[in-house]
Amino acid sequence: MAGEVRKKMIAGATQLLARRGLQATSFAEVLEHTGAPRGSVYHHFPEGKDQMVGEAVDLAGAFLVSALDKRAGASAVQVAEHFLAIWRGVLAQSRCESGCAVLAVAVATDSPALLNRAAEVFRLWRQRLAELLEQGGLARKEARRFATVLVASAEGAVVLSRAEQDMEPFETVARQLVEQARTLAK
């Protein structure tokens, strides 16, 4: 039971980070969002908010890698389309109110440890995407480059769509990225 409360709090923190950012993701907000008992905060996160946020960043990272792994063995174009579909789903399900929990931490933290954790997740995403793109037919060097372009472009497109409360910026970037994947795969 205690482990479930902890997992629920980390998942709730991940959702709040994606929707409201680092500053609005307090212990009180997480407790309200998850319904976890107040006494569980320091029991589960004795090192404080940074511990909870760091674990939320790790959870977001693992979630995306797990989702990407579902396309292992697919073509490079299909891998790119799937990666973009994941972010499209985040935007669509939230009506353009949620984005990336990892980005939220990266742009707002003053903690070197949290910034490093976010960087590790971004590196993990780029590495896994590069592996899948290479398996899907791209040369290793191109796969690495395009993985970086995919992550950076998708993150920026999500930010634009959130700011404008419209899917159009994301869809424009997604079409360009899929076209680039097709060109690279030739």
C-alpha cells in the first residue's frame, strides 16, 4: 500500500509538471491532485521536493522510452511518426494544456541535480530514438542527428501549441519532420 501511494504521488507530480510547471508542483498540489495522505510526503520523500520532482522526471523519461520501444523494428519513418503521435496525444488529450514534464523542469529549475536529471532523460530519449531510427534504415550518423532534431523540434512544437492553444503549430512541425524522415530514409 505504501509503495502504491508513493507511485501515485510520483505519477501525480509528473502530470502536474507537464500541465502547470515546476513552481506550481508543490507537495500540497500533489497531495490534492492524488488524494494521498498528508503524512506520506516526508515519509516517501525525506529529501524534499527535489527528490519527488527528480523521480517524476525519471518516470516521464521511462514512459516515453517504453512507448518508443513499441516500434522497435519499424521503419525510420514509422518511428518518427510514432514519436510525434505520442506528443500529439499529450496535446490532444489535454486540449493543449499539457506538455513535457522534463522540459518544465529543465527550463525552471535552479538545482544542478535536477537539471542534470533532465539532461539525462533527454540524452536517453535521443539515444533510444537514434537506435530505433538506425534499426529502421538510417545510417548511424544520420540517425543520431535526426533523433536530436526530432526531440528538439517536437518539444518546441508542443510549447508553441500550448502557448497558442492550437494544434496547428505542432501539426506543421510534425509534417516537416515526417517529410525529413522520408527523405533521410531514401
